[in-house]
Amino acid sequence: MKTKKILSSIIITFLFLLFFSMLISATETNNNDFYKGEFFVGFAELYFGENNLSGDIELIEDSDRFQEKVDMGRINFYLRGKIRGKYLITAWLDTEEQSLGEIFKNLGDRKVNTPFEKIDAEKYYPVYGDDSSVVSEIDTAGKLYLKLESEELNAIWGNYNLTYNNNELINLRKNIYGANINYQNDLAINTHWYQPFSTQTRDELELTGGILYYLRQDDLIAGSENIKLELRDSSTDRVLESINLVAGRDYEINYLQGRIILKRNIKTLRDNGLIKDKDGENKYFMIVDYQYDYDSSDNQQNNYGLETEYNITDNLSLGANYLEESNDEINEYSLWGLNLIYRTPEGTLFRVDYAESENAITDKYFSDDGGISYQKINLNDDEKAQAWNIEFNKMLAEERDLELKTFYSNKESGFNSGSQYLENDKENYGLALIQDKERKENQVSYEKDISGENETDIYNLRFWRQQTEQRSYELEVENKVKTAEDKEDARTLNSAFGFEQQFDSGNRIYGSQQFTLYKSDEAERNNITTLGGEIKREKWRYSAEGSVGDKEKILLGAGYMLNENSEIYTNLEREYKDQTSTETTFGAKSELTEKTTVSAEHRIFDNENKNETSNVIGLDYLASDNLVLAFDYSRSDVERDNSEDFKRDIIGGAVNYTKNNFRTSNRIEYRIDDKVQDFEQIVFKSNSKWRYNDEFNYISEIEYSKEKEDSEDRYFEGTIGMAYRPIENNRLNYLFKYTYLDQKNYLNQDSIPELGDYAAEKSQIFSLDLIFEFNPKWQLTEKIAYKNSEVKLHSSEDSWARSETYLWVNKLDYTLRDDFNLFVEYRILENKLADDRRDGFLLGAYKDFDNNTKLGIGYNFTDFNDDLTNLSYEAKGWFVNLIKAW
């Protein structure tokens, strides 16, 4: 543990030294070497004081503010500029107010995402009387952000997307808060380091044809997800295609609920040719890596990795990877690999990838019903596992119309990486010869798959010809041999002939005939006749497909174009052979009018053992130029013979209104879930701001959530604020704020809350600040505050401890000269629970110096300070306050 703490400190210290050394070296050059548009702003404050403490010291002894000797400080700065005209640097730091001994500690800690940050990505912070906007060029989940950029180097401490993709077996993508250095040249180096403040997991979901999917966990770490689609071969499970999805463009995610809504419908199946065998068709799966369960304890595990690539020649490169991770949930995980790549502009590719993993990087779960239910994938994760991948592609003909593709992969059980999770030993190899010329394609291929004790050999021959611009034909022959332990080989020889005819109107017809030319006793015959077509008439679209023979299926579809970007559609698919099943989809997604956008889908799947229903409805309505209304509803309903029935309903709505200087944004969601036991949740978020004129502002903010299972958790916080800052006659200013807090949490009986970490609290806080100028030299400040608080150490207890506190502060400032200010304060503090009243004076003076420096000194004759969140008795004594701004 001590070694890991040292490593953490070394990394952070190195980044600071790198930043400041470059800053110093830049300032030593002439000013023209530093980026002309450089921007720097900073703030530093130091506070030294002495307290003569008495009273209930036990309650306050852990607070930095109430030690006998007090030293506090805060450093905050932002910098953006160029160094020597080559390096662009962006730096930001906010230590927050802490004791000097702690001010630079825990800079690497990641802050907790509140539930409301997960609902509203564009967080709104109430600044009374200030109509400014906030633009941030930093992305960090902690106190520190550093970024150094050049044509070759990109170094960062903060949030970043880590991508290791040189090795096909590793192919790692993660969103991380930590350190990353990426150097690109003939020798490329990409290295990272971070500490896991949450639990990593992976969910794999078979696409259902809908747009709504549930993750296994909720309350995700905001921004931690990586989502991709994989197209997998139905016979060998080999990944044929991988697509990385982009948030906002391809999907929307609710971090609090753990829900994903795809922006578009994705066809769940991809035809792998004419021949339809018993293994089905190639399918799409959604792979989601994400983090949850934030742990703010003293987590000192160090996760780090490295990817390098050296360009030996223009065409040949050698790469290496190393990754080591650990957290409280897993043993130490390691992954390393080597790869060699040879690539020419003429299209030749030769690559060798090797990787070895030890232990499991995270748990893996699979769902075939859109996330309604999951099953854990058990990996052999207690030992090392190796994997090989070899590929060779070459254009054989000078005209580049004949290509040879070969591959070989061998992966041991338990091997796992950013892209691979193996339950069994798996070996794949094959080759294909492809000719792709104008109006014709020829392909011959062979592939072998060995998975555990099962083997599959596939021989395929395919010819495609385009007779005219509108007519094409296709012929395919496939020989498949499946070998299973203690069973005879299952051999099939299938052939199929198909055609497609396009018409000028956009209509088309197609068909195919498949025959089983030979089968062994262990195999099944698979003769299928298919005929289908699509008709387009003005705004209507109709489709139909039917199959008879050993596979009997009918598919009907219709769509209506409401306008250029709007369609209503429905599809019906019914299979009759083996186990009868029916799948029905109704959907609409587009703009009904210029003011109304609707998205809706209803899907029903039914067979002898399972009935599944899911619904998604969304509506955005521009009621006027100022008012936008939104509504969405989703429901999932599954009934199974061998497991408990399951239902989940989520209904949500939003109202956004903007007019002149008033704006309000409101969002509410309600969820009910009865998978194991009744679970209810409601979340509400509201922000409003009214700028009456340039002098008067009003804001309000409400955050509310409630979860109910065996017990009930509730959180409510409401704030209203007003500010009056006159422009022409600036003698009187005032700020008003009122906050109401109601929080109740049911803790685990095994957990003992520390003193002050209340499981339940109800508080009201009222404050009013007035500033009045008699003349340019004399200024009066009045502060009135009231706090009514009820707390209890555990929500299950019946009794509340109630406390009422009043504070009145009178401050008189006198400007002796432009750089010297004197002040005197008189304070009154009353606590009704203690039946106690204190009052007294505080005297002090502040002197302004050049370069935005201020020094203050004084003595506190009172028994308290003016912070109602941190009260103490007999906390009087001298103080020194130093403030510096840049």
C-alpha cells in the first residue's frame, strides 16, 4: 500500500514539474515566444489564526477550522497558452479550502457524480445577480486538469478516452480519469495511469429490433460508458464487423436509470448469403463497458498500461502492449501483447498478434431480451490464457480484381481483454479467394471453427452476376460438417439460386430456391423456397416475404411517409416450423409537423415458452415559440415458463419555457419495477431564472428523488434566491437565499455511520445580505441568517434532534485611503437547543499592495464565526489573511 501511495505521488509530482518547468522556461524567453493570446487567471488565499477553544470540543476536533492553531488556504488558477510557439498548454487547479498540510493532497481523487448531474448534463449553478454564462475548456472529474499538446505529443491529466487498437486481440477502449501521455512519431508511445474509483463491468445484449435497452446496473458513473455493435457469424461466432457508437449521435443514455435508447433502428440480422441453415443468420450484439458503484474510500490501487509502435520501415511496424489493473472486486489483472504489421499501398496486409491475460478484468453478463434479464458468463479466470491472431491479405491480379484473404486465431479458455471474453478454448482459421469485377463477383472460401469439443467446417462457393442495370442473379453452394463429442458427424450440402429485379418506380421483387443436395443421418434437411417484394406508391411502402419448405416463415411490412423525414411503419414476422413464434413491431419516428416530433415503437414476441412485450413512446411538441413540451413512456413485459414474470414501466415528461428574460426547465420521471420485489422511483429536476431587468434577478432550483423498495429513500432540496444590484444608484445592494433540505436514507444494519454523517436530515436555511454605502468612505454590511435543523443518526430511529440557530452580523468598513481599509464587526449568535446566546466584536484591517495582493490582520473577540455550517464555542483569537490574484 505504501509503495502504491508513493507511485501516485510521483506521477502527480512529475506532471506538476513538467508543467511548471515549461512555464518557467517560456517566461525566460522574450515575450514573443509565449503565445500572444495567452490567458492566465489565478487566485490564492492563506489564512493563519489562533483559537482559544472551550466548549464541546469533541464535536469539532476533526475540523481544520477549529484547531488551536489554524492554517487554511486555497489555490485556484486557469492557464491556456503556447510555449515556444510549439506546445499548447491548458492547466486548471482548484484545491478547495483546506489546511495547508492537506491542500496538495488527494489531487487525483475523482469527485462523486450526484444523481442530478446524471440527469442534466448541462449543470446550472445559481449565481445571484449575475447574468454571465460559463464556458469550460477543461474536462476533469477532480481538482486538477493539465493538458500539453503539440503535433507529436498529447499529455493530459483529467478525463480522456483511452484507445489501444494496434493489437486486434486487445482493442481496448475506456473512459478514464487519470494521466495519459500519447507520443506519435516513428516510435509511438501511448501510456496511461489511473486509480479505480468505481466498479467496471460489461453487459452484452442481443439486439431485439427495438431502440430501448436496460443495463444490468443503474446509477452509472456519468461518461464512463463505451458502447459498440458487433456483427457475429451465426455458425462460428466470429466477429465480422465492429461499430463504435457515439453518445448523442447514435444513442442517448440515462445514467441514473441505466437505460439506453438508440437514435435509429438497427437491423438485428445481416444476411450472410443465400443459404439459410439451422444455425440461423448473422446477428448484431451491443457491447457496453461501463462503471458504477462509486467508492470514495482511500482507494490506492494503481492501474496503468502502455502501447508502443515502432515503424521499422514505411511498410513494417512492431508494436507492444502492457496493461495491469486491480480493484477491490478482482485479483490483479494483467494483459500484455506483441504485434507485427506489414502493409503496402498495393493492398497487401500481413499481421501477427499475440496476447496473454491473467485473471479477469471484470465480470461479464449476457441478455437476450434487451436487458430485462441477465445471466452471468463464468470465465476460467484463475490462470493465464494466451491468444494468437494471424492475417494475410493480398491482391493477386494486376487489375486488383482478385484478392486472397486468410486468417488464423487460437485463444485459450479464460482469455479476456478489451474485446475478447472466452468461455472455452477456441480456434479459427480459413481462407477466401474473391474476384470483384464490374457486374460480377466470384468467391470461394473455407473456414474451420473449433470451440471446446465441437468442430465446424464450412466450404462455400458463390457466384453473382448483374445481367442488366435492374436484374441480377446469384448462385451459392455450401458444404458444412459439424463434429461433436461422442456423436457422428453432421454433414450437409446445400445449394441455392436467387434473383432480384428492380423497377423504375422503385419497386422490386426477389426470390430464392434452396435445396439440400446431401445430408448425413445426424443432419437435418433444409429445403426452402422464398419469394418477396417491395412496392412503393407515393407515400406508401409495402413489403412482403414468404418462405415454405423446411423453414416456413411469413414477413409483412408497411410504411407511410408523412413527410420527407417522417414515417410510420409496422412489421409482422411469424415462423411456423419447430416452435411457432410471432414477432410484431409498430413504430413511428420523425417530424409529424414543424412543431411536433414523435418517436414510438411497440414490439411483441411470442412463442410457446416466452411472451415478451416492449414499448417506447416519445413526443416533443413546440406549443409556441417559447414553450416546448416532451413526453416519453416505455414498458417491458416478459412472461416465461421457467422463471418469474417481469414488468418495468417508465414514464417521463419535460416542460421548457423561455420568454424574454425568463426561462424554466423541468423534467420528471417515474419508474416501477417488479422483477424481484416492487421497486418505485421518481426523479424531478427544475431550474428557473428570471432577469427582471439589469438590476434585479431571481432564480430557483429544485432537486427531488424517491426510491421505495423494502424501505424508502428520499432526497429533496429546494433553493430560491433574489439579488438586487442597482446600476446608477449603487448605494444599496442585497442578496437573499432560502434553502430547504429533506433527506432520508436507510443504511445497512451492519454499517455504523460516523458522527456527523446523518442518515436523515430536515433543514431550513434563510439568509439575507445587505450592503449600504453612506459615502465613498463608509460602508455598512448586514447579514441575517437562520437555520432550523432536525437530524438523526439513523433513518429508522423515531426521535429527531432539533436545533434552531440565529446569526446577525453588523460590519462597518472605513476606507482610510485607497489601499488601506479598516473594519469592525459586531455579531450575535443564538442557539435555542443549547439555550445559549453569544455576542462580541471583531476588529481588523486590510492593506492592498501592488500586483493584486492583499494582507489582512485582526483579532476575534467573539465566541464564534459567521458560518452556520460550522459552529463552535469560544473560538476567539488573532488571525492573518493573505490574498493574491493574477
